[in-house]
Amino acid sequence: MVELRHLRYFLAVAEESGFTRAAALLHVSQPTLSQQIRALERELGCALFERLPGGTRLTPAGSALLEPARKAITIVADGVGAVRGIAQRATGELRVGMIYGAAGAMTQPILTTFTEAFPHIRLHFRAELPVARAYTALLRNEVDVAFTRLPLHPERHAWTVLYRERRVVVVHERHWLADAGHATLTDVLPLPILSANPARTPPEVGDHWLLNEFRNGVAPRQYVTEAWSVPEMAQTLAHNPDVVAMCSEVARRRPPVPDAPLRCLDLPQAGPSVVVLAHREGDRRPHVEAFCQVAATFARNGLVNPKR
């Protein structure tokens, strides 16, 4: 993952035309700086500098990265400056809820940037929450902010959109759809579909993942389970090969159960799953607003590719 410190190191070497002067400017050792630049080059898959006897010179790839790197550093600095003004009086704790997969590769840069800007605010985490649990944890004041997914209650939650990704159909490898590569609503709507206990799932969340917006009032064939988490749902599917489930692309990027006999199929007609940072509507505490501002800065400027 490309981190902001990698970009800072890259810019220092580019602007000083050498590792020795850049290391002195950054107050790090030259071997440490060289190691970090090599890590960045491995992550990007290309050389950024030509090492010359008298210093360094940018490669074409390095030249292409120069202005985006400067822009990224400037945007984050501006965002941090803005949220410092919001939260300069803030102390205490912030409880962060995180669904399975959280906000992908955007998660850690948001957390790191906030912590660097506000080291006096202690973060507490509730990780791997099911989407429905994140919904209720906010309303019950069990967390202050949550990396989660829409839908949420528009009068009780507020949120910042981070990115969108596809919803996919998860099936057992023996299911008749398994080798199709993609599916249609005509294929999926008649099938038994995995459903978390309706008594414990907010109706709008259940409707979204049961595809009820496409059923014209016809009730789905639900396979109801107490499973809430993505790994639990995957295990349930692995032992019920006729049942399907809806999930986001996180199930494809980050398989919930390694080596489970499951396949993920695209379902373009279903529309996206929207990843958000949410908080309770009306919560204007400075540290909550500051955290949301940091997330909005990353989302607005697309500084991190969530699918990495």
C-alpha cells in the first residue's frame, strides 16, 4: 500500500536530487530512506529514480508521479489544518466501528492521518461488525463513527460516501450458476437466499441484501440463519450448496473463509454497494466532525484506491 510517508520521502529525493541531502532534510538515515524508496518502487512496480554517480534523476515513471504526489501531500496538509481548527479543543476518546473489510485500503490512511493530527484523542475499535450491527451500534451509542455500508436511516444517521463497489452473488462451487461468471436478476430472484435473522436486522438493511427492490412485492425464499458476520455466512453457504447470498466485492478481494468452496458472480443489475463513514445525525462533537473531515478529504480527492 502506498502511504503518505512514502510520498514525502519520494518528494524529498526528487527535490534534493539525491539521497544524502534528502535524508538529512528528513532526519532519517540514508539506508532507511533508500529502503523506503525501494518499498515504494516495489509497490508501484517500476523504478522512480536513476541512481547516478553525482546524485539521482527521475525516471519517466518518477516524473509522472511528481505532481500527483505534491498534490496529495498538499491536500492532506490542508485537510489536517482544517480539522485541527474543528478539534483543537477536543480531548478524550473516539469509538470506531468497522465492518468486515472496513473501507478497504482507505481505512489505515484515514486512521493514521487522524492519529497524527490529534494524538491526544484515543481511538477504540470495534472491528469486524456485521453491517446490521454497525447500523444499530451507532443508534445505541456503542460507537461514535463507523466504516459501514448503505442503506442507513436518513433521519437518524449522517454519512460521508467513501466509494462504491459492485454487489456480487456468492454461491457454492457445486451450484448450477457457479461457472457462469456473472448472473442476472432472472437467475437469482427465484433462488433461496441467505438472510440474517429478520428480528435482528433493520428492515432497510435486509431489503437491500435480499434484493427486495427488484421483487415487485413478491417475498423472497429466505434461508434464515443466526449468522451475522461475513465469515459465518460463508460457512453457512459452504454447507448449503443450493442457497445463494448477496455480498459486496469484499468477498472476492478478501475471501472470508480461505479455501471455502465458494464463487462470487457479478450481478450488474443489482447496482452498487456504497461504503461510507457514518455517525449519528446531530452529533456535532469536535472530534467526531474532525474524523469525518479527514475521511471526506481522502474520499473527495481519491487519494487511495480502495480496491488495492
